[in-house]
Amino acid sequence: MVNIVQSLRIAAGSIRSAKMRSILTTLGIVIGVAAVIANVSLGASFQQYFDEEIGSVGSNFIIINHLEPDLFHDNELKLVENTPGIVIVSPIKQSLQKVTHLSTSRHLSVTGVSEEYETVANLKFEEGSFLNDQDKYVAVIGNDVAYKKFDRKIFTQNSIDITFRKDDGSEITQRFKVKGILESPETTLVINNIVLDERIFIPISTWNEIHEEDDYGSFFAMASSMDTIKATSDDLDQKLGRHFGVPSRDMDDDDAKPYSIFNQADILEQTDQMAAALTALLTSVALIALIVGSIGIMNIMLVSVTERTREIGILKSLGFTNINVLFLFIIESVVLSVIGGLLGIGLGVLGAYGAQSLMALPYAFPVELIFIGFAVSVIVGMIAGAYPANKAARMNTVDALRSE
């Protein structure tokens, strides 16, 4: 019985005797394995990016939006607050308003919130602090608002003028003192066409007083944990449905409700599905290269069998059995594939790192990809070498020795 070391030695000699052919043969495997590893790694990176972006909006958040005017008031706020699993809630009203600092005016997002918004939204400050329920004509501004949107930088204790347009078309301008400046968020997320770093917050009580209103546009709630957020969201949905008289049979029909509700877990699930679909698409393209590479190995092994027919006859005359010959050629095929696989792993790691750096994505590389890449190359080598090896093993010794 020929041992593995002898088979490897013979395989290495055969590969060295046709270096250029061996390099070209392994190239398909190199590209295929590298593409698979890079694409799966990119998919993991996109998933991590989405998770971080969504997490930057808030902690365990549930958002309830009105779909009909004048829908949410204090009664609905108390209903949300009293739902089991809800920790805190902030009512919200938001629209674009004209904001003036010294001689420069810009149209920016102005949002009325309560003091609870700071906790739900995970706000961090570069300077100053957030609003409280006793504040009136004070504002908290985003980093870009403070330092980039106006001709002169804005600091805490500076003032800005906000011109509010009412529903009847009239306008009222009110001066606000800047109480806090937010840190620039580590996110490029845009919500409702508004960059998170370009917002201005004022007390919602002041907003409603200026507009002579008493309703809320939406609620931004925080659930006790991600483990229970879906159950809490479903419970809140049922309570709101009963409150607004939505028939039980229509609770699964979003169009039948005067409100919409979604939570962080649902968004993360959707983005994870998008990342998984993207990974599957990219990987399927990469697998085509891997299949082409395996076909290349099979073809070159068939050529090798034809060229080495006399050598096969000599080996059999020296006592090599059909199994020995079969094993010999499969080993050679696997060696070629593994060389390509190892080079592909290295190239894939470098390619993934380069692409993630270029796209400013978080670096994510599942370590198991190295083992998967190696296992795939071994399997491809065995499959690609099976037919040529079987053909070599079944050769008649006398006919093989007569071959020129």
C-alpha cells in the first residue's frame, strides 16, 4: 500500500514538472475561494454596519406614528406609558423651519420633544446638556448645526431665532437660547430625509404653545429589553387598536389602523435579511468562479492522465493497485486545489479588508471562513480529481506500457 507521503512526493514532482500549467490550473481556485471569502466577509460587515446604524437611533426603541391628523394627545401618551414593558416615552412633533443665527438663515429640522427623549435616543453631548420639562425657550442643536450650517459657529448660551409657520399660513419668530450641542454621531443614517446631525430640539410644550395645539405627531418609546421588545410592541399595538376601535379581524391589516408602529428588532431583522440576501447573491457569483476552477483542475488532470499513461503502466507493473493509482491522482488534484485555496484565503482576507476600508465599513471577518475556505478547496480537489483518477486506475497495465 502506497502511503500518503509517497503520494505527496509523486504529486509534488508532477506539479513541479509543469509549473506554468499548475499555476494556471490553480488560478481559478484562487479567484473562486478569494471571492467567496471576501463576499461573505463583506456581507458580515454590512450586517454589522446596519446593526450599528440602527442602534445609533436609540435603545430598544418603539416608534408609533400617527396616520391621521390630531390623533395623539395626552390620553394616548398615558396609554403608551402604562403599557407593560415600556420604560419611558417621549412625544414628538417635527417639521422644517426657518432658523436664523446672526445674518444667516437656513431651513432645518426642528423637533419638539420631552426630556425623556435624551435617554431613548442615546444622545451624547459635546457641550451643555439636554432639555428638561421646566425649560421653555431653549434649544439643543446638532453638531453640524453648531459648526457648519451658519457663517458663524454657535456655542452654548448663544441664541438662534426660529420662524414657525402655522397651519393657517401665519408666521411667528421666537428666540431660543442654546443649552446644549450634541456630539457628532458615528452614523450616516438619514431618517425622513433628515441627517441626524442637523437637528434642533426644543421642548414640545413650547412647540404646542407656539402653534396653539395640544396634539403629538408620534411617540418614541423605550422597551425594557431587546428580548421582550417584540412582545411589548405587539401588546401596545393591541391596546392602541382597541383604543381607536379597530376591529379584531383587521388588526393584521396595517391599512385599517390610523397609526403605524414598528420597533428596533423588526428593523434589525429586515436589515439582516437584506445583508443575508446580498451575501447570497455575491457568493453565488463567486461560486461560479469556483466551479470554473474545479472544471479547470479536472481538465488538466485528464491531460495529465493521458500524458502519463506509460508512467501509470510502470507503476502498476511495480505493484501499484488500482486503488493506489486512484489515490495518487486524487492526492495530486487535492494538492493543486489546496494550494489554490490557501492562496485564495490570503487574497480573500486582503480583499475583504481593502473593500471594507474603502467603503468605510466596520471590519468583520468570521474566523470560520478560513476553515470553510480550506475545506471547500479540499472537496473541490477530490471532486475534480475523481473522474481522471478513476480513468487512470482502470487502465490496463499492458496497454499502458505499450503507450508511447
